[in-house]
Amino acid sequence: MKTAIVTGSAGFIGFHVARRWLEEGWRVVGIDNFSEYYDPQLKRDRAAILARFPNYLEIEGCIETPGLLRVAFVDHQPTHVIHLAAQAGVRFSIEEPQTYLTSNVQGTFELLEAARAYPGAHLLLASTSSIYGANDRMPYSEVDKADTQMSFYAATKKATEAMAHSYAHLYGLPVTMFRFFTVYGPWGRPDMALFKFVKAMLSGAPIDVYNNGEMRRDFTFVDDLVEAVWRLSAIRPEIGDSRGDFDSLSPVAPYRIVNIGKAQPDTLGEFIAQIEQSLGIEAQKNMMPMQPGDVPATWSNTRLLEALTRYKATTGLNFGIPEFVRWYRDYFGR
């Protein structure tokens, strides 16, 4: 039985990824610290679903703890490591930057050190579309220069990309980096717009609409993301195996960056309208200025993803948002 380590397994994306690997018959070792960034009970409930699988093992702990990941590598000898544990959130990184340095940078360093000491696994590491920062050339391509991050969160993720490349070059570690674009869906994080909007609207409270609604996002349904990660996990980067001038494959390391998005942005107005339709409630809107560190638009170029996997995300808001609303009503009894 193949084994995968999934860090952040009780998180939103980590839960969905771990469950998919378990359903495919893999043994999964999940690592999570159940932080209090948002209600840990939501994480415990996700973890309880994973625990129903007999081939699931949970390790509770912080990835930045020296030696924790090394022990996991030695004990379980993974063929794949899907690194999703991180301190997320653009706005919170302004309030608590130290937590991002510790979790994102130090935690990734510990992972890379474990992989260096016990090589062999394909490392699949989560990054973010926030990397593209002030870039105004869209859609964002993996081969575009990305040196203008606008939040400390994005800066820590850019640091992890550079760190992983150096380890891939020095030690021959196969690394695939994912740049995720605005992922949403059932079991989503309470700090994200969809969760906050649904909660507020069901409570009769207004929603905060930033940049006066002049926002576009490449909203990516979580099932599409999981399918993309699943397919990419079977494609180890190899020096010289470039798919063309659009391939981010490093010339000096088995290292590649891949966008995972829908490649079709929606306006914030369309997003809110679909929530209103799904709930049967008209939103009360507080028009707000742009938040520090945020960007007005994201849009992924997914040509590389499609060339590698023959997969293209197609789930629209008209399916994804009702799926989230159904889960929310069921989970909270609303």
C-alpha cells in the first residue's frame, strides 16, 4: 500500500486531499496542530471523518517542531508528501506576521530537511496566487516574473518556493509547487468570503464588500483542485522534460510550479448574486475600500496544468456555491 503524508490534514484543502487519497486506497498520515486561527472544532470534525478510514493515521503537532517531520518520514516512508499546512490569510498576516514566519517558512524548512535526510518522496507543496502580487499582466502565467508581493503572507509563500527550488537543485528532490486560486467549497474556512457572507446573510447582518465591489477572482471549486493535485502527484518533474516555453520547469532542478485555477474569473457581484439566489436572501452590502495587501483581480493561465494532466477545471459558481450552502445548512442546522 502506498503512503502519503498530508500536512494540514484537518484544514480545508488538506481534509479534501487526504480524503481523496484514502478513497483511492492509499495509506495517509495526516499531520495537523488544530490551531485556533479559527474554531478548532471544525478541524476536529473534518479529522473525525478521516479517522473513519482504517488506513488513516493522525499525528497532532506543529510542523515547525524540530524533528517531528523527520520522525514521520522514518516511521512511514512516504512515496508522496502533500504539504498544505500553513498560516493562511492575507489580512491576518498584517496583524500577526510572526505566525506566518514560523508556520510557513520554518515549517517548510523542517519539511525540506526531513526530505533531504530521507529522500525518495515526490514533494507537492502549496503556494498561492497571491505570489503574483502587483502583476497586472493577466492571465497569470507560471513563467511570468513574480517579485512584487503585496502581503507578508504572499512573501512567506514566495520564500518557500525559493527554498524548495534550492533543495531540489542541491539534493535532487522532486518538487511540484501549486499556486492555488481562491479555493472554495464545502468544509471551507470561516475567514473566507463565502463562509462569512453566508453566515452574515443567514443572521440578517450586512456583508462587507471591499473595493466597492470592483473585484474579480478566479474562484476554484475544491473538487477541481483535488483532481488536479491527484493527477499532478503522478508526474514527477525531471530536468529536460519541458512541455514548451510555457513550462515553469527549472533548467537546474527537478522542480516545477503549476497554477491550479478555473482560468475564468468572476466578478464579486456575480459571486454575491449566486449566494443570494442559493439562500433566497438579498444581501445588505457595506461598501468598503480595498484592504491593505489585497489585489483587485486574479486570473490563472492553466495551459501548463492542462498540458501535464489533460484536466481543466470547469465547475462554475452556479454549482459550487449551492454545494457550499447545502453543507453549511446541514453542518450548522440553519
